[in-house]
Amino acid sequence: MERIDLSGTWILHVDSPLLGKAAIPCSIPGDTHSALLAAGLIPDPYYGQQELDVQFLNQEALVLERDFSVTTEQLRLGAPYLYFESIDTVAELYLNDERIALTENMFQTLTIDVAGKLKAGTNRLRILFTSAEKTAAERASLLPYPVPHSAYPVQSPHRNLVRKVQCHSGWDWGPCLMVSGIYGEAYLGFATPGRIDTLSARTLTKDGLHWELPVRITYTIPGYGLSAEKPAHDNPTAKSAPKSPNNYRLAMKLILRDPAGKPIVEQTTEHSLHGPGTHQFEALLSIQNPELWWPAGYGNQPLYTLEAAIRPLDTADEAAVQRPQGTTEPENPSTPGLQRALKRIGFRQFQVITEADEAGKSMTFRVNGRDIWAKGANWIPLDALPGRQTADRYRQLLQAMVQANMNMVRVWGGGQYERDIFYNLCDELGLLVWQDMMFSCSTYPATADFLESVRKEVRCQVLRLKEHPSIALWCGNNENVGALTWYPETRANRDRYIIDYDRLNEGVVGSTIRELDPDRTWWPSSPSAGPNDYSDNWHSDGRGDMHYWSVWHEGKPFEAYYEVTPRFCSEFGYQSFPSEETVASYCPPDQHNLTSPVMEHHQKNPRGNSIIIENFSRYFRFPEGFTNMLYLSQVQQALAIKTAVEYWRSRRPVCMGALYWQLNDCWPVASWSSIEYSGKWKLLHYAARRFFAPIALVSYIKDEKIQVHLINDTERPLSGKVSISLINFQGSPIQTWEVPISGAGEGSHPVWELDLKNLALPPNKAFLYGIFHIDEIPSQSCIPDPMEPDKNLSTVCFLAPPKQCGLETAQIQRQFMVAKNYSGETELILQLSTDKPAFYVSVDIPGLKGHWEDNMLTLLPGQRYSLRFIPQKGEPLPALDYCQKALQIRHLRETYR
């Protein structure tokens, strides 16, 4: 497979009144904003309010150019073609000054036959990027009626009219940076005589033991040239007269390898093709009793590899085609005309169960016959500057999800179909993927050109991704059903916009997905009550998936989460500020005030700061100083999400999943994320590790009663006892209860209940502490050292708002230790103890890259707490003396006088 890699350094040409005329290096894959920033031509848009200083770039036309060499020998190979995984967005392509393509959709791959357009020696490729913002405005002016979309204070208008990452135009957590660039693979290939365009396989079984893999390969023998006058999309064989027909004889080999790389199935066949064009090969492989793929926390993630190799035959190859089964030498990459493709697959049975029941209609993800309680978060693009979306950062964030006991991630519809590395990691880590299609918070046009572009987009992405065992569901869009009621135009002409919605979502997106991937669930929208149901799933919790935003956007108290039991909640969230360390990366010290211009600029939700501050006074005594406000915002964010998740888990099986908004940030900002832009865990992410734990003890007050529940997501029945104590704020137990537990299987189990009026002390004089002493610990349970207080199996419940409670000033003792773990690795351990109860104890050492084993703790007198620091991969352990000097410990009582 001869290829010339076109990644690396290109030249970016700019010619603008504000930038002048320049030619600067640009790394590909990458984006033009990053190149301009690296060259010092624009300020850092992430610092201060400098996002505003680069808005002129939204209107600029830019040119990317590079030279590459082709040898005479390579030209003799014949049938050259250019391949681009993603070009963002509206661009004309020129090869040696001849226009070869126009592309207008960054979500389509681009394959361009360039036979007769190359020369031996140096060739020049130029890509002229037109402003996507200008293109969108021109399209809006030509439409017969408006197509409205949600707008934000800093935005690029009409973002719904170009097929580009929608949040590039600004969102209520992200900047407006209308970048251009080339992402993913870019190369010049040679098809001799053809190329493999797609390799796809289904994994089918009736009994879970005997599996069949119907395999389909599309193979193109070029012979048609692309017109330079029309857009080049995903069909490389279309516009002009074919070559003279030829006969081709090919050998196709399929090999299925087990997780260890051992070949277990092989099939070799011969095929005769007539003439150029796109051809399909089909085959059927069988396998007995493969290892099953499971979500994280439920089992292992064995991955098999399907290999396809196609090469032209000559007379000397006749015997090779007839080689006996079991001959599995890899094809020689230098074999003339050899084309290879690989897909990793997993064997699992998957269903989304929607059945009528007493509460309405269920929504449960069932894997290999087992119902999964889905635990996770929503994912937005890794960075607003695509050139910074590195493999290490993908791995760091997705591993952090598993470390917090999550098993599902939702790829939100206002971002991007993610890079291959994202889905590969989800396969490896056991993270189920709820995959939105890229439409969000908007109406969209239903013109013939737009629908055809989307059809090709969906076809491209589904064929690319559908073999991933991690992908659980295809979803049509994010909140576009709700958007039909958001705008004056849609309310005034309801039928017009519903028809347009249906043409796009059902007529194109849904029908294309069902055709290409009939084995997966197609879900029309999020939130949605289900197919052909336009119910209000922001407030109705009886069926489908729910987006519950009444606590944040409507200002209801955290206890409002007890008023709903979603069948599946795919969005809910609460904001916080990032850490002081992250704030310092974008805000100068003289603006460390929540209402300063910079702090307000890095709060994209119009009412965001007001809501955070309002809840300070709802639950807490008002914090003193900027640092305490940052800390307390993270405490109340964690408590908000904890309140929802613990209650909904206790309502299993009525509720069977919760994906909070949101996991990550695409720039440093106040937001709903649990992990800051830098990768630093917020307190919410530490809390998630506990409230998503496979075995958890939860407590809450509802209807004037304290309730304690035991949650078990494992298959092992649990036995032991739950000890519950009423403790005053000096740390003395006032009342105690013990409840035996016997054979508590998978599910939610009520343990204990008490009327508040039956407490020995007024609610503002004490708190509740419970711990589950388990007789035998299942291996799945992710439980830490049993010599320590078990943070996963304990629960703390304030009986009145903390602002009403007389918290004591605690003296927290701290000591660092360096010790060897069971693997012989050196670890940094922080030991904590206290003389009085201390709540929401947070430890931090600025500058360290990594996270603590746990955080946001309740410290009780007489107990010792050990916290292990886990460095990022490749980072050394920090020096002990630095840690001792830089350690910061905060807790609730220290936030006020």
C-alpha cells in the first residue's frame, strides 16, 4: 500500500488589513488559529478578554499550501488519489494550480482521484478556505424563510447553515473561534488497480455462543474523474466518462484474530471484476463461543481484529489462492497492488429496553442479557483549538471517567464526531458511547443540497464507527425537538418547521442509520420520549431520556431532584468555578473578583455567576474572599449532582441511568464540568467516584424522613451490617442504630428510615453518619484499603442546611509519607486526622499533574485518612519538601468567620 503522508508542516498564507501579509508554518493535523498564535500574529484567545480581539478571523479567507514529491516509479503505480479525513470547512482544493475539488462539510471524508494531474518531482497542493461565517450569511439571505438557532453573547450567526462543529460559533461554556484546518489523516494513495473504501462487519448471534460475522467490503477501481465544478463528497466515482472496461482478477483474504492476536478464522477467495467503478464483496465468517465484551465494572473488554487484504492475481498466484486454511502469514506490504484494512470488533449482545410498566415506559441498556445502570457524563470537544486535541489528553480524560466508576459517555451533538482514538479508547476501557449526530439547539434547513450533504455525512460516519463495540446508541440530535418551541418563528409557523425537522431527522438521518446499522438502536433526539413522540422531556419523567434543568436554569433547590425519577437522565448539571490555579491561567490578579470583566467574560452562561452566588446564601454562610468562593462553588456543584444521582440510584429499576453535564472543558472557564481544562479534577469528579461506586451507601431527607439505601451494582449478594450514628458537631455520637444486611443482591435496598422529629437533637445540632461493614468484598467493588475508613461505603447527611449549623473549628493534622505499593512502586501518601468533624475537606498542591485517590472528605475525630497521589502518566513524583510547603487544605468551616 503505497502512500505519501501529507501531514506535517504546511505553509499558511495570510493577507489581511489586521494581520498584514505573511507566510507562516502550520502543523497538520491542526488548525489555523493555533498557527497564527504560535507565530505571534494573534493574542492568546483564552487569556483575559482576548477572545474578542480575534473575532475578525471569522471573516478571513486563508490559504494552506504544501509541496510534496512524487517519483517516476510512484507515478507508474497508477490511479493516484488524495484522501483527507476532515477539512474544516468551506474550501477549494488545487493541485498544481488546477482546481480538483470543493468541499463544504467537515464531517465527510474526501477522496479525490488525481490521475493525470501529478508530475514526477515536486507537486503543489493549495487549499483556499472561505469564511464559514460569510458562507452561512450568504445562505441565510437566499432562504425563503428564517432558520433560527440558539445564540450566545459572543457568537457567529447562522452556524446551523454550515456543516461545521456547531460550538465553534460560541456556546454557554465555550468561546467563539471559527477555526479552519485539516484534521485526521491526509495522504496521497495509489489504487493499483483499486482501493478498499470500507470494511464493515456485523456480529450476530441467537444464543450468545454461536456467532456469525457478515462482512462487506467496498472496493473502488478508479476510472471516473471528479469534476472541479461540483462539490467532492464521499463518492470517488462520479462525474465524467469512464476508462475502457477492463477485467480484473483479485484475491481477497479475511482473517479474524483473537484478543491475543492469534488467527482463529481465515477465508481466502478469488474474484473477477469487470471494468472500473465501485464493487462490493460479501463474506460470512463464523466463530464459536468468543469472549464477550462488557462495559466497565461488569466484565472485561476483549477485542478481536478483522483483517481484509485484496491484491491483484496473476498466473503465479493460482496456488496461493488455494492455500489450505490456517496459513496466516501477513501479506507482504510491498506486494504490488495490495490493499489492506483493519477493524477491531467486540462480541456483545446489546439492547435498549423500552417496555411499558407502572411508571410509564422503561429505558434500560441491556448488555449480554444483563441490565446496566448507566453512569457517566456528557463529552464536549476536547479543545476549542483542534490542533491541541492530542492523544494523551484523550486518554487522560477517558481514563478519568473509568477511575470515577463511570461506564458511559455521551458525545454531545453540538461538537464533533470524535477521532478514532476516542472510540478505540472507549472500546478498550469499557465506556459505552451514546452517540449524538452533530445537530444541536437549532432548526436546520431542509433544502435538497443540505439534505444530500447530511446524507453523505451520516453515511460516512456510520460506516466509520459502527464496528466499535462501545457504541450503544445512535441519537439524531441534541434538543432540536425542544428548539421547535423556542423561537418566535417556530411558534408562529409550527407545521413548517416540524416538516423540515422530520425531513432531516427521520427522512435522512434516521433512515440512513437504520439502513447501514440495523442492529443498533436509533433514538430520534435527546431528550426524547421515543420515536414519533414530541413530548416535553425536560419535565416529563415517565418515559424516554430526560434533560432535567429545573435546578440550574429554573433556580429550584437541590431537593427538586427528589420530585422526578427519570427513566434515564442524559443531561442535568450544576456549575462551578475552576480552581485558583486554573483561574490564574486566564485572569490577572487585579481581576480576581467574581464580577470583574475577565471573570464575567469566562462565564458564558448569562445568569451563571448569579445562580452560583444565590445558592451560596441558600445553603451556606456566605464565603469570605475570592479563594473561598471558588472552593465553595465546587462544593455545592458536587452536592447538587450527588443529590440527584444518589436519589435516582436508590429508585432503581425505575431510573436506570444518569449522565451529568458535563465531563470536560474546551478552554478555561466557569462551567458545568467535573474536570477543568488543564485536566485537574474538580471536587465533583472526586464525589462522582463515590456516588457512582458499584457498592454505595446513600442517605437523604425526603418528606421529613431520613432514608438510607444500599446500592449494589454487582452480581454478588452482600451481607454485613450498617451502623448509623447521630453525631454532634463536637464529634460525639448521640444516638446509634445497627441494621443487619443479608443477601442484598443487585439493585437498590432500603436499609433504614427515621422521622426527623424522632432525633435526640434538633436537626441543626448534629449530622448523620452511616457505614456499611461488609462481610465479604466483591472484587468489582473498587473498595480501598479496608484498614482505612471506607469512603465508598459510608454516607454523611446534614439534617439542616449547613448555614444553620454550629460547625466547630477543626485542627487538621497532616503528614506526608513515601511508601512502596504492592507492585514495588514508590507512592506519595498524605495522612490526615482531625480533632473535630471537618466537612468537604479539600486537599490540593498547585502545579502537580495528576489527581488524589480521593478528595472532598468528611474527617471525623479518632480516624486516620490516607490519600495517595496518582501522577499523570510520565510525570515523576513531586519532591516531598515542595509538597509540604505547597499543600493547601480547605474545609467548610474555614470559609467564613
